Amino acid sequence: MADKAYSDSSILQSDKENQEWGYEEGVEWGLLYPEANGEYQSPININSREALYDPSLLEVRLIPNYVVCRDCEVINDGHAVQIMLKSKSVLLGGPLPRGHEYELHEVRFHWGKENQRGSEHTVNFKAFPMELHLIHWNSTLYRNIDEAMGQIHGIAIISLFVQIGKEHLGLKAITEILQDIQYKGKSKTVPCFNPNTLLPDPLLRDYWVYEGSLTVPPCSEGVTWLLFRYPLTVSQAQIEEFRRLRTHIKGADLQDGCDGILADNFRPTQPLSDRIIRAAFQ
């Protein structure tokens, strides 16, 4: 039933429905979205010492066949920044089922108000100031992302931690236009964006894998997560551009105690339960 609520433009539910949830303390997603109460929810804390080295992950190399995207749309949906990709980029290999292609649908950003927090996943309980997700759907088994949601081998998400340092040139096209999408519902088309610039290194050998869920409602499970060990770097000025964004439409009346700043848009870590985190490296 939940699948019908998706629009093709986003993994989030329609605007009317996604007003019901937010990142404020005490908001219980599980009351609105039963899937959020599942056993295999995301994000989680990665305990690097307990991760199981699995050499089979490297038997078939992880191959991102990403192409430069022309005229892709960057959106402030009031919850996050999304880059909606129109060119067909695909991911295959690694832990994904043999011969299956996963099409890259969108890139989504999560960040904190301060540099001490912001990532959804943590590593040995350490948070990063930002985390970005490359969200793929299985185009071998399903016709579109809506159909793939909540299905076995339906969704694969590459997660990249982000640290503060030198400017990230690949994200410059995005951070330069964030001022134009300051308010919820605003979007801007960028002429050129290359998703390859988001990958940490050409060999792509150092990652963790586990089975989890979407980190936004409806929190459907059946998601294969690939978390890269080495973070990307953005400049302090670049992350500050994200922190100027707003959760509301221009001119909206804010509730008491709400500053309207779009930040701290991360879900708390969820119990690991009986899941095993595998590592492609020792």
C-alpha cells in the first residue's frame, strides 16, 4: 500500500504526506509509518572491530558506470537537498546480485548545524558533519524506483561520509546554486554534474556492507547499504551554504521554538539486531 504514495521524482512521499514527519525530537515515525518499526532499520553505528571481513566481496569488482548528467535538477524539499539525475548511470558488481544493474536515481545530503554531527551512520560512534547517499534501484528486476521500494534486492545506496577540509570541486556546481533554493519547494537546474566526482577512489575496495532500510519515511527495508571507509572532503564555506537553507516556504509563519534552519536532518542510529556488517577490507 505504501508504495503507491511515491512520486517518480523522489524516494519521499508526496508533499502533502511528508509534512507529517520531521527530525524534531520526540517525533515518532513508527506511529505514522509502520515499516519504521522493522527489525532491519537504518542508519546504524558501524563497529569496525566487529565487522566481518568477506573476501568474496572483491571477487566481482564494484563497477559504477556513471555518466555526466546534463540539466539535472537540485531540489530543497524541506527535509534535504536532492540531486535528481536524468542520465542513465548504473551500479553493478560487489555485493549486488550477479548480472543485476542498479540505476542511480538521486543523490541526497544530510548534515548538521555544527561540524560535530550531521551524518546518519556513525563509525565507532563517531559522527561526521555530513553524509551523502547515492540512491539506486534494481532496473533488472523492477520497472521503476516505486516498484523496487521495499522489495528484495530492490534498492542499493552508496553512502559517503564527508569531512571538512579543502573545497570539493565536483560539488561546486551544487554549492554555488544553493542560495537559489533557500526555501522549501525551490529547485534549480544545473547544466552539468558528474556523479563520478563523489566516489572516494578508483579501486572502490574499502567499504562496509549491510542490509537495512531507507532512512526517511516510510523507512522501507530491503536496502543494500555500501558505506565507504574514506570520507570526501568539502570546505567549511561549502557546508555553510547547506546550513543557510530553510525547512519552510518563503514567508511562512514558524512555530514557537522553530528556527526554520534546514540542518540536523539525520535519523538517529537504529539497533543492529542480528545483522552482520561485512567489510571488503581487513
